[in-house]
Amino acid sequence: VENMGLKRFRQKHRFLADKKIIEILDDFTDRNPEKMKEIHEKTQKYQEGLKKHRLRDWIFRKDNYSIFSFILIYLEYLILFPLHLYGVVFNVLPYKIPQWIVEAKIKDKQFHSSIKYGIALILFPLFHWIFFFIFYALFPDPWYAKWVFLISQTLMGLFSFTYMVSHRKTNARLRYTQKLNAGNKEILQMQKIRKEIIAFMDDLVKEYT
């Protein structure tokens, strides 16, 4: 995106860059189909490797990750786990129920996200207010405690979701680092292929711009 004079964090610029790249690749394919076939095969091999090792492309942006950084991150997870658990307890049902309903009733996966989002918009406030009245019945005083509890359910739910996503990403980075340190040939080959594809695309964009 930057090579085209655009900003990658702007959605409009990303759309323009994608459109331009498609045009460039179409033209290059017409002029050099053999080279394009080679790049396609490398891309396919790289994607198959990502799927096999349950990794994402963003992990390969760094050649390696510091073991010391993992120690600090997992220590942070341990310290923050009680807050995460609080968020899970009061948000797991409205989070999971839409998934259970959609996966059981809706066969077309294209509509899963929008339907789950719609159901969640109803269930989260509903469950939070139910817990609010239960809390109020058990702890009527002080008067402000119930409102703090109501607000905290949403805030800790957001925190718990962020915690969960971060934990999954860290686990993926750790698997990647372990495989690299073990000298996994497939991972090393994927690193090489990714760099070759990026170098090819950079040169191609420069050629057309």
C-alpha cells in the first residue's frame, strides 16, 4: 500500500490498493503466465502450511520472538486472570447462546456472523439486567454498588474478550517460535516463500508505478 503512495490504515486506500494490485496481476499474468503460475504455486504452498500448523500470516512478520517476552506476557496473563474470570462468569452465556443457536439452526455460514450479532445485542443487556436484579436482591446496600456491578459486567466482558484474543495470539506466536527453535523445515521454508512473494509483489508494484 505504501509503495503506491497510499496509507494502509485507511479503508478507502486499502480498497484502492487491492483494486490496483488485481489490475497489475491480471496484466502480468497475460504477459508472463509461467512466472505467475510459479507465484501461485508458492502462495498455495504457503497457505497450506498456515492451515497445517494452525498459524496466521501476521505471525511471520517477525523472524522470531523473544522467549523472555513470553515469560513476561504469561506472567501478566496470570495476574489478570481473576478479572478475566469475572468477565467470563457474567458474559459467557450471552456470548455462547447465539453460537449454539446459529450453528444448530442456520446451515448457510454466510449469515452466521450477522445473526449471532443480532441475537447478542438482545441477550447481553437482558442477562446483565437479570444479574443486576439478583445482585440487588442479595446486596441492597450501599445503593451505588448495584450500578457499579451493572457497568462492570460490560467492561469486564470487553476486557475478557480482549484477554482471550490476546492469549490465543500469544499461544500461536509461542508455537511458531518453538517450531523455529526446533529447526522445523516446513516453517523455515514458509518464511522463505513469504519473503519471495513479498519481494516479487514489491518489484511488480514498483514496475507499474
